[in-house]
Amino acid sequence: MPLRVLVVDDETDLRELLSLEIESEFAAEVRQASSGNEAAKLIADSSILIDAVICDYSMPDGNGSVVQKALLNSRPGVPFVLCSANSIENCPGVDAKTLFSQITKPDILAPLREIFERLKAASHLKSTEEIRWVSIPIGMMNQFNIVPVDTFVKLGETQNQLVMKKGEVMSVSLISRCTQKGASRVLVKAQDAVFISEALLRDWSLFWRAKQAPSQKQTLVWGQNAVSALKEMVDLIGVTPEVQSLVKKSTEFMAQNMALSPDTNSWFSQLIFNPDSYFTGHSIVVGQIAGVFANILGWGLPSTLMKFAAAGMLHDMTINSSTLNRLQILDGAGAGELPDNLTQIEKAYLRMHPLQAAEIVKQFSELPAEVDVIVREHHECPDGSGFPSSLHGDQIHPLSMVFIIAHRVVSDRFARGEKSTPLAVLEGFPESYLVGRFGDIVKDLKNHLCKS
């Protein structure tokens, strides 16, 4: 018999992630509640089996102390785990003496594993070797740019149908394939769900830290060139004010993280030192347009947008300012070509700058995963003509593909002004760009641009 766990949190994303981690890694059954009062009603219902409760403290409709009191009244022997950013001293009403354990947000995974080892030992549970399936909201899968694991929908009591294969580019059409079958949730094998929950919990933790960070004296300054270029391109792309606000907010959260971190603070200071420079405008706008494109593709999770924002701000970090001033048409002819106004030494150096920048970015512990990959690959081309590694087609990471397209669109706009449009840039891609994952992304973006 598996452990039956009640997870209580008013934040839907975290509640779903906690439930997924508990179901997949610890083979437990999970029931959810979004408030203290809802949880108290479930606890009072003797027909519902509960072996442990994991509960947030600060919730609008009954806080964690309400849940603990209900548990002590109805089920005094059931372990109560507080999962909150607050210390016990800052959780009025919670009885520290009867706590089974505490998880301090946002560092959840390690203490969760330790707690479940104790819970399993106390209940004398044995692990099972049978295949277990875990149910996941479709929206959670949509937070990945590549389908991370084989994904199924339930057709009947004993039949599951494969709807998304591991390695496919996540797209609107893939999600539609699920929803057309009437599914709001999909199924993955438990061992695969562990990978999903851990990856998304790491992203959630990053975004949570950014939201909680105190305001900094150093803030991202939007120069007039960046503001004008971004407005023109966003108008041409055609996205809602809500999407624009989300992308901008994610950029500001990432900037907040960079300003706070000793690793990235000095680099961030260079960005805000001259907000009207080509370098600063290019860096900010590329990250923003990549975020807009990602949202169009259905990859609009704030943590994903933060990855693009960070890559935008850091991808040219190793190029000196004098070279940058002569580099405003880097992608005018193609991502693998360099302008003639550079010396051979500068060209050789520039061909290596993505690799050099990526190696530095890799050392920045406060940045999300995959930013170094985007930085390293931002001048690759699907036909193999790019640099520094001459990657072909699907060897390029999908996040990098979106960034490459955004980089081309922004660079062309900066070089040619109003003569350049995002749709014209995409329509100018050679046939070799229109195959595989890269081609799928270009097709989805062109479909959107043609409608806007």
C-alpha cells in the first residue's frame, strides 16, 4: 500500500510540481488542496486516508496553522511537514514541537527526499518493480522545448496511446494532438516523471528567488534605441500587451538575479553603464525577441524567458567595445559570415567568442541551466555554415534555434531599419534552414507572422 500524502499550497505550479515529485520518485498517492480551510475539510473526512501532510504556511484562505490544528484534532499521529520560506518563528500558530519536519523554500528536493526516507522507514513500505504511470497536466509538459520523455494519453482502463515522442520539438500542433483526444493530462512512466519534476523544480526555484529578491539600486536601464527597436519589432510580430509584459518582467527578474550575484554583477554593471550603446540595445532586444518567439511557440514559462534574457545579456560578453562598434551588421548576410570591415585577427577572435563566453557563463552558478548552451550556439546555422562548431540541423539545441532566429531578426533590423521585417527575414532563409526541428520552428513562427 503506497503512502497517501496531502499536499497543501495556494501556488498551483508548485503544488503540481510537489505532487509530481512525490508520486514519481516516492511511489505515493497524492491529494491536493489549495488552501488551509480546504485541507482542514479533507482531514476531517474520515473516509479519506492520509498518511502525511506537506503544507505551505502563507495562504489566503486559512494558513498552515489551520491545517496543523485540524490534523492534531482529527489525526494526531499523522506527520505534518511545513513547506514555507518562513522560519518557524515567523509562522504564528504553528506548534514546532509536533512538526515532523520543515522544508524551507525554495530548496525543496533534498529535504523532501530525506523526509520520505523517514516516512517510508516508519511505515515499513517496500519498493515495487512494477511499471507505474504518473499523470501530468499538459501545461506542465508544454514548459519543455523538447519533449523530454515518451508521453501518452489514456484511452481506456488498460490502454495508453503514445502522443509525443521523446526528442520531438514541443509545438502547438503536438499539444493539439493531446487536447483533440479530450485530454487535459498526459501519462508518463514514473522514472521519467522524476526527471520532469526535478527539472521544473529547479526552474521554479530560480524564478522564486528572483521574485523574492530585494530591489536593487542597480536596475536594468532601457535606452531609447532599445525601446524604439523593440516596439517596432513587437508591433510587426503582433503579440498581446500581456505577453509583452511577461517577457519584460522575466528580463527584469533575470537582471535582478544578475545584479545580486557576485559572479555576474560586474558584467551587469557594464550593461547599464551605457544604455544607449549598440551593444546594450542589441543584448536586451535579442533576449526580448527570443522570449516573444518562445511565447508564440508555447514555451512561455517565465523561467524559459529568463534563460533567453540571460543569454541576450551575456552572449557577446567577451567582445571588446571597439570591435562591437564596427560589428552592427554581424548577421546581415548570414549567421556564419563576418563583415569585411574586420581584420583577420578580429575575425578569428569573433569565431571563437561564443565558445569563450559560454565557458565563462558555465561558471555562473546563479544562472539557469542551458544559458551556456544558447550562448555557445548563437552563431551556428542548420546548414553547418555557422561557428564555432559548424553544427548541423538537430545538433543545435531548440532553445538555441529560437535565439539564432531572434538574433538574425534583430541584427537585420538594426542594420537595415524599416526595410527589415521579421517575416521577411524568415522568408529569406535558404531551403537548408527549413528542415528538421529548425524548419518546424520557422514554420510555426511564419504562420503566426502571416496572421498578425
